[in-house]
Amino acid sequence: MIYLSIKFAPKLLRMRKLGFIAAVVFLAACSNAEQKADNAAEEPIEEEVEAVVQNATYGAEIDGSSAKPSSGLLAELQASEIDSIQTTVVGTIEKVCQVKGCWMTMKVSDDESMHVSFKDYGFFVPKDIDGKECVISGYAHIETMSVEELRHYAEDEGKSEEEIAQITEPETSLSFVADGVIVKDYAVAEAAETTEAAMKE
């Protein structure tokens, strides 16, 4: 019995050694697989998104079929002899807030524009719609903006500190509070539309 134990001992050692090596290889393979899985989970999934050019609506649904040119808005407001009028106008966007898209300006003449804000800060517009034709519906009024407000809007616009410091007087101008906005011929990503629709459901 002692002879047999001594005889087979080297084989048992070799078997144990092989078993140990196999276990190490298996653990290393599992570790690599888990690492690859973690890396795959961390890597963002790139999705091809096709842009669709259409009329994009922000805020309340509005009817733009009867919109009047923005160039006649000031005369209409002055003729009404009241503080504000409810109307729907169409015009070209000149500037957009580059922080959130929470305001924009619309041209009313070659050298004048009006400030457009959004009702109750309830919605924003894309920051890249300058130059686009838009329909806005809401209330127009004459507003005097303080120096503080003018400087705030100048900062949102991305003006330099020197330009902002040059604003030292209040400014009275035509303003508009929009319930809804239609941006004409705007490229909207299908994925963004799907996400927005899902949030509404």
C-alpha cells in the first residue's frame, strides 16, 4: 500500500497542477468577459438619426393661416389705443437666447426688432433658428426694459463685458409674449420627436 501511494503521488501532483492551471485560465477568461461586458455597457450606442424638415411647433398649438406680417404690428398696436393686443404674426427671427432658448427677437422692419418671450416661461425654442421664418401667437405690447434687464439679455446673447457695460439707459420698444411658436421649414430629428411624444403619453 505504501509503495502504491509513492508510485501514484507524482501523477496526483501533476493532475492537481493541471487542475490549478485550468482554474486560473478559467478565472482569467471570466474576468476578461466581464470587463468587455462592462466596457460595452459604458460605451454610448451611436444611432443614426434622420432629420425631417417640417413646421415645428413649440408651446401651444396655434393656427398660422391667418398670421399678419410683423412689420404692421406696431401700427396696429398704436391704432388700437390700448396697452396690448392679442394677435398672430409672422416674421423672421433675428436672435435667440444662446443659454436656454428662452427668448428671441423678431424683425419688424429693416432696422428694428421686437423682443419675444414665452408665456409663463413654459417652453423654449431651439437656439439655432435665427434667420428662420416663424409664426407667433400671443400678446403684443409696448414695454420699457430696465438697464438690468437689457444687460441680462445682452449676456444671454453672448456679448462681451465691454458691450454690456455700454448699456446705461432703459429702452422702450415693442415686445411680445407668445403662447405658441411655429418655426417654418425646420429640420427636426425623428428621435427627438419620438422622445417628446413618449413624454406626453
